[in-house]
Amino acid sequence: MTRSAMRFTRWKITSVKVPGNPLVTHELHCAACTKSSGPCAEIGTALDWAMRHSGANPDHTGYREIAHRHWKTSPEGPITP
């Protein structure tokens, strides 16, 4: 028979800064085709891309935003038996 111990603790999740990367990147995807702005550190850069894309493709007027952020989970305190 194998013996095991159960341990319980509360966990938390927090956003983390990854060295060399912005805290959040924004990416806009065209709803009419498969093109996207690619990840941008500033939302304005992604919005500018969408305006240029719509200008070149007048029927491409819908976009969805994806925000990329790094997250980490960790125990809030000591693990108790």
C-alpha cells in the first residue's frame, strides 16, 4: 500500500513583468481575413495598422483585440499538512 499526505494552501495568480518584454502587448485581428497587426507594445500601433488595413481593404471593417500578458501562480503561504 502506498502512503500519501494531502497538503492544502491558498493560491494566487498575478501578472508578472518578463525582462525584455512589455507588460502587455496588443494585437488586432481582421475579422474578414487572417491578417493581424502582430503583437504591439502600444495599442496605438495596432490601431494604426487596422486603419491602414481598412484603407487598403474597404470591406474589412471588423477587428478583435487580443491582449497578451504574462501570469504566474504561486502559493499565498506555507503549505500545511
